[in-house]
Amino acid sequence: MTAPDNDEVPTMECGVCQIDVPAGAFCGYCGGHLASEPKRGGLRWLRGLRGDTFGASPGESVLRPAITSSLFPHLPQGSRTPFRVGIALILAGLVLFAVVKMPAALITVAALGLPLLFVLYLTESAVYRDMSAWMLVLAGTLGAALGVGWVLLTGQMVARAYGVPMAAGLAIHHLMREGIMIPAGGMILMLVPTVVVRVLRPKSRESLDGFVIGALAALMFAAGATLTRLAPQFASGLLVHSRPFLSLLVEAILCGVTIPMTAAVAGGMFGIALWFKGQTSNPHEHPGRVRAWLLVLAIVVIVIHTGVAITDIMGMAQLRMLTVHVVMTAVVLVLLRIGVQLALMHEAPDPIEQHEPLLCIHCHHVVPDMAFCPACGVATRASSRASRNERRDARPVRVAAEGS
Ligand SMILES: [Zn+2]
Ligand SMILES: [Zn+2]
């Protein structure tokens, strides 16, 4: 090796991919546990899906429906707390404004709370510097415009229905056909901006870029739809004063939290599937199969998002409806994490520079610059390109006097 002796990083063979890699807890190439045995059998391509360590958050299981590490995957652990607080504030705001019956404030928080938090995420993680501003603006405005347009277009039908006019839910008790067709049409429209941005051939094809575009478009779509539908009804005062507090609160939570969240997951997963680019050079990889799985997962989430909207039509009791929404939100968050994990474990990584040190923003260790952090196992791509470039331009320098 070209590196001087005292700089040599000890290596060991990865049990999963059989490559000699720097010794650590995880393989820098495939992300597998270095202690694990090679897996055989029909699902070999799934090897190292690594259920116990989520690729965007060290020490978190893939199956844990954590909101911040799922919806804001580019953020390191330390930066997530303000976003947890943000979500708690949105919830508190919804409860407060439902109690004091302030319709304008309630609609504002419900429609704009999560989209605003997502925009803050783009700035906090510097993801906005990764992508052309025009692509982000296009995804956001086209999403919002389609959301508004969709509600105006279907407004006639909605106006005929009474009450429970949720973002995606339509209280068309007597019109099952429209009740399914309208949300289904909305779902398709919600995904259009993501397809448009993808067709315009974005510079990068990292799957988390696709997530950002898809989630942003879907969130803006939901916000546009909610504002357009609820504003006139709340303004009339009818809805607020004629309805019991619980019904108002449930509607506000669905409208402000669960529906935009499942929309963001659905749009984001669709984006991941469209952006995913597998490792074509590795004969053990099956990029086509991974993409197919990502697409299947995305479709399942889109169907769940549409299906949950239909609970409104069935005239379900308020608390039961809330329970269904909350449980399904947790389910789609887990599906999102499986999708993100699948994409991160199998996408073509940045060029690997095993002998160059890089600071891991998730565990704060200086580690070899590889696809995965050998210390905590997080994918190097679970940080913005801006952050990666910055850290590569100013690589940590090994101090000779430092003990080993
Ligand atoms: Zn490996
Ligand atoms: Zn790390």
C-alpha cells in the first residue's frame, strides 16, 4: 500500500461482501455488520438490508416509525431535536386553535405547518444547495397549483357533500364512485410534479434527492388542497360553530398531521423509486429488482394514502377514524424506512476513497471516506452533497502526536 506504515488502517474481510475493508463495526462498501456471516438463499440481493441499523440514523431500527429520521433523512441526530419540537408545536397549535375556535389560525397551522417544517429541513441540511433552486421551486409550486386546481375542479361534488371535507377525504356518503375517483385522481396529480422534474433530467440521481422532490411536491399539493377546501368553509363560520370540539380537533389533526405526512411519504417514496440508480458494475447487485421493489413499496403507500381518505366516506366514528389514520401513518413511515434503507444499501455510491479521512456527521468519528461509515454504519449519502463536499474539501488531518 502507498500509505505510510503508521497511517495504515487495519483491515479485515467483510463477511457479507468478502472485500477487505477497514476494520470497524460496519463494512464501508456494503454497509453490512463486519461480524456477520455471508447470507445464502433466494433473497441474496436482500443481504445486508440490516434491519437493526437504519441507514440514515445510527442505532435506530429500520422498523421503528420515528418521524424525524424518516421524513428528514439528511439531518444528523443532533439537528433533529428542533424538528421534533416543530412537530409538537404544530400539534399543540392545532389543539389550541380548535379549543378557542380560531378558524383562520387553525387552517393556517394545518395547511402550512408541515410544509414549512420541510422547507426548514431543506435549509438546515443544506439540501437546497444540492439541487437547482428552479427544480425545487418547480416541484413546490406545481404541487401547490395542482392541489388548488384539483379542489376547484372537484369543488362542485364536494360542495354537495356536507361536513368532514378533509384534505383528501371527501364526505360523499352517497357517491361512492366519486368518493374513490376523486382521491385516486388526486393521488395521481400529486405525483405529477415529481415525474416532471425527473423527466427534466436532474443533474444528480441520488435516491434521497428524489425523496426530497417527491415529498416537497406532495406536501405542497396537500397544503394547496387543504387551503382551497377549508378556507371558504371556515370563513363562513358555519363549520366551526356548528360542530363539536372533538370533531373539529380530529379533523384538524388529520388535515394538519396525518394526511400531509402520508402524502409526503407517498410522494417521497415515488421519488426514490424514480431516482434510484443501482450499482451496475457489481455482478451481485440487481438494480432492476431493487427498483421494482422500491416501486412496489411506493405503490403500496400511495394505495394506503388513498384508502385512508376513504374512511371519511364510510362515515366512521371520529375517534376510530383518528386511530386508523395514526396507525396507518406509522405503517407508511416504516415502509418509507424500508424503502430508504433498500435504496441506500443498493445505490451506486460516491467514489470510494478508502485512504482519505472523512468526518461522519452522524457519529462524529473520523473514518475512511466510503459508502458507509465503518463506525456507525450510516450511509455517507444520508447527508447533503453540500455537506459532503465541504467535509471533503477540508479533510481532517491526523495529528502525529495523537495516541492510537
Ligand atoms: Zn461488505
Ligand atoms: Zn458514523
